[in-house]
Amino acid sequence: MAETGTGPVPVVDFHSHHVAPGVPAVVPVGAGDELRRSWRRVARAVGDVGATLTGMDRLGITRRVLSAPPAMVTPDGTTITPRTVGVLNDHLAEVVAANPDRFAGLATVDAYAGRAGARTVADAVAAGLGGIVVDCAHQGRYLDDPRCRPTLEAAAEAGLVVFVHPVSPAALAADLRPLGRPGTSLARGTAVSASLLALLGAGTLDAVPGLRVVFPMLGAAGLHLAAGSDAVERIAAGVAPTERWHVYVDTMGFAPAAIRFAVELLGADHVVAGSDWPVPDRPADRTRVVDALTRAGLTTAQHHQITHRTAAALLRRHPVGPAVTEPKRSSTR
């Protein structure tokens, strides 16, 4: 399945990271010793364009969708500054423009900054970036917070996809630190699951027509809870396009059972290859990606959808008119 009649299956890694010179990636809050040691490697790799390209050739990755979520470059308890946002996005636009066949970019946006976030979305459109990345939570607030609405509305109106990235809630990360690296992942997965459920429960995807949100597989618990709630009638594959809430998930972790669940719930056209590069110690290569999809029991068409077609669709702009509808609240209990 790794080969087609015309060559290898293209693989677009939607969940990849890159930072600008002078803006280092900071280790997640509450990280244990193992992740802290690994982070020295991550911090080097995440800023090296040349090494990234060389590694992509070695791994068989066709294209990376690069992003720097605010919490990746911001110490715990602080808010990313407009200057840092500008530095990251200007640099990212330059990297993508220099390597358009290998990279796409998601602009860093502080979604919790009110109208300032919407202005950053406009800047992303002007820079030719394909979407935005936002933190799933900030200082106890999730994406259903009213301060996030201007960013989400601006993204939907411009037709930009929104990648919702995990953060480490300090208290929970501290409680789970004895579990080591899985504890860090569990804390981050809990935060991003909560943000998904908050968006669904608040009816934000009705209030903001055309909004497309991508969550990492780390938030699979949120998807599981949504699947057992009223929200399933709006997010599931087969829902009429005019009624559907467009929630997507990546393949982070490459667990075949998790991928199968996501495909059965959302459809392959709402699942996208993504690895969280370069954070995992074991980078995802084409063979690993295709093997996970094969073990999930997917068809050839579903392979192609997840490895590259969903990403291509997400990166195409789909502008819509300004939001005018009232939100319909959905029970996720």
C-alpha cells in the first residue's frame, strides 16, 4: 500500500513545528526528566530549516505544515507578545515562500487577545499562509471564551483552517508528573479535549459558519465523549454539509485503533496525517504512516485521503460571509 501505480504515496505531515531565530521552543510545563533531556534535541531541530528538509527526504515526507503555537515559545504563566507573534509569522512566511513545494505554514495567533487576534488572521492572509494555529487553552479559558470569537470569525470569513494545539495546564501537569512522559501527554490531551467539548457545547460552530478546526489525536477523549453526546449529530460523517460542524483530527501517535475510530466517526476526509514533529523521539516516516493506516483496515482511497488529500483541502481557503447566526447549544454530557 506504500506504493501507487505512479510511485510512493505522498505524505503531508500537518502537525509539524518550526520557530524563528531568537524565539526558542520552551519545554512543556511539568515535563519530566525524560522529556527535558529530549527537549534539547527538539529545540535544535525545530529551528533548522536545512536539517528539516534533509530529514524529510530521509523519512519520505513530501511536505510539512509548519507551526509555532503560542505556548510552545511562551513561558508558563505569560502571554505571547505581539512582537513575538510578528517575528514568528514573518519568518514562517519567508520559509514557506522559499520552499513552497515542501512547506506550508500556519500563522501563530493569540486567540485570547480579542480583536488583536483577528488582525493577526488578516496578516496571515496577506502573507499567504494557509491557516492559523492557536492554543487550546490559556489561563483557565478555552476557545468558547468570548475573547476568542473575533479570531475564529476572522479565520472562518477568510477561509483559513484553525489548528487547535495542546497546552500543559500547570496544576494537572504537576499532578501527573510522576507518570513521566505519558503524564505530560495526558495533561495536554485533557486540555485539548476540554477545548473541543467547550466549542461543541457552546454551539460555536453554528455561531461561526464555515469554521474548520483541527485537533490532534491527543484529544481523542474529547472525540469519544462527543461521539456519545448530541454533538455526534453534527460532527459525524454523513451529516448534511449544511448542518455539519467541521471537526478534523490528526493521526498523532499512529495507533491503528485510534485512527479507525476517527475514520468511522468523522470520515477519512476529516482525518489528516500529523505526527507532532520533531517532538517524538521516533520520527514518523512514510512506512510508519502507511503501516498504521493499513493496520487500521483502511482502503487505498482512504490512505490517499489521510496522507495528503485532507491536508490539501484544509490548506485551500474557503471564505464565507460574516457570522450572523445565533449559537445552538449542544449537550456533550
